[in-house]
Amino acid sequence: MVGQMVTFTATVTGANGVVPTGTVTFAISLNKPAVVALVNGTATLNWTFAMSGARTVTATYSGDANNQASMSSGLNQTVN
């Protein structure tokens, strides 16, 4: 719903049990990307939509010395 906060969470699992570090970029269609630091392998974004309509959200992990970068599939979000 327009004006209501939504929380998006990305969990990154490290290779060989190594806790990943770095950032996750949340890309929300019709908006600027938001970059969030990982904390214990999790990045959380609180977001409030200003306009209604269909959106696609993706999360892209930056990678680090032990873990490769990766990208989620798109999540379709409808804002009323």
C-alpha cells in the first residue's frame, strides 16, 4: 500500500561456512538502487512506496574475497 513501510531482506550464504561481507544492492523498478551493508550475512531494507503500481525488486550481492557476487531472481511486488 502506498505510504506503508515494507521490509525486504536478503540472506547471503557464504562458501565453506565463511560469513560473507560486503553489500547488497536492492534495485526497485522506478526507483534509485539502495545499497545496504551485510550484517552476519543479512541485508535489510525498509522501504516506503510513494506511488502505486507493479514493481520488480532484485538483490545483488557485491561479493568479497571468499564469495562470488550473485543476483537474486526478480520479486514482483504490486503496490496499491
